[in-house]
Amino acid sequence: MSKIERNWQFAEQYPTETEPIVAARRLSLELGIEPVSRSTAAHLSGYAAVMRASAICEIGTGVGVSGLSLLRHAPQATLTSIEIEPEFLREARATFVGAGVAASRLRLIEGDARHVMPRLNLAAYDIVLIDANPEQLLEHFEYALGVTRPGGVVVVPGALGHGRVADPAARDEATQAMRDLLAIVAESPAISPALSPAGDGLLTVVRLDA
Ligand SMILES: C[S@@+](CC[C@H](N)C(=O)[O-])C[C@H]1O[C@@H](n2cnc3c(N)ncnc32)[C@H](O)[C@@H]1O
């Protein structure tokens, strides 16, 4: 194992997780869902805490690993979470209830984010997580940035596409979409982006004040 791989593995194993998050992670894998990594989850918890987030949105609930992590240290926050698969959303609801998250803090919406996001309030969210189908990433990002308040962040896990984004030979649609997004946010004066190797790559984009 190389030094870089050893460092990455150490960083992934370092965070501790609550029992409900561990259980949701297990269920995700059983259902064939790829949850955010432990390091990514720890970043999400930290972002929400440092921002004292009150409104959080996520695209791609899965069964709740990222959602529980976002709410973990943000006791005032409400979570609007969008999931296209009814079965996953049912499991996620049970996960949140089992973890003791009050119903008043949750808005779980079943549907395609492309139809739901345009109905959300603009500039209303402290954090927007995009963790859905990578092929629709650019569309999701446009809506996500619109609903993020100035000073808020859009967070995109999977930004290294399992090594494909950095591999010039990889030309599939999802990889191209991620490369396009990375190029767009790098060039925009209205955005401060950072790309970390946490998990499968974690892109964090701050929407700067207008
Ligand atoms: C990588 S998984 C999300 C994992 C979750 N964020 C977690 O950490 O536990 C991606 C999820 O996005 C959902 N999804 C895919 N396309 C979607 C869309 N257009 N709108 C809403 N959800 C979508 C999938 O059903 C799947 O549950």
C-alpha cells in the first residue's frame, strides 16, 4: 500500500459514528446504495456545526447516512431531503425516527429532484448536498446553487468518480459531467471551490456574497 493510500485509509477510519449512522450504513450496503464515506460524513457534520445551520437540503436521501450526519451537530437544523425511490425513503424515515430526529425537523420528499428543486425557496439553505445520479449533476448543481444562501455551501461527494475523473481515458457521461462541474466552479467569480480526496472526492463550493 502506498503512503497516499495509507493516509486515505487512516483518514477514513478515524471518525467515530453514532449507532444509528452505523446501522444506516449497513442497511445502505444491503440495499445496494453507496452512502457517503465516514470521512465525508464527518465533514458534513462539521460544516453544519460550524455554520450553525438552520436549513439543510439534500438530493439523494438513500436510507439516511448523509442526512443523519448533516443533522448530527446541528440541533436547530431542519432537513429537506429528496429521494426518487419510495422504498429507500420509507427506510430513511424509519432510520430518522429510530435515531430520535423529531418529525418537525424533517421534510422528506419523494420525487425526482429535477422536479422538486424548482419548487424550493431561493437562497434559503445553508448547506445543499448533491448525492444522486451523476449524469444529472449539472442540472442538480444549477438548482442547488440557486437555493443556497450567499455564504452557504453546496457539497458534492463522489467528485473523483472512483479515479475516473483524473483519468483522461475515461469518457463516460458521469465522468464528463463531474469534469464539467469542476471546470465551471473553478472559473466562476461567484464561487469558492475546494476539492478534497475525502471518500471518493469531496467538492465543497461556497456561494460568495453577491
Ligand atoms: C449515492 S445514493 C445516496 C446516499 C445517501 N446520500 C447517503 O449518504 O446515505 C444516491 C441516491 O440518489 C437517488 N436518486 C437518483 N436520482 C435521483 C433524482 N433524480 N432525484 C432524487 N433522488 C435521486 C437514488 O435513488 C439513491 O438513493
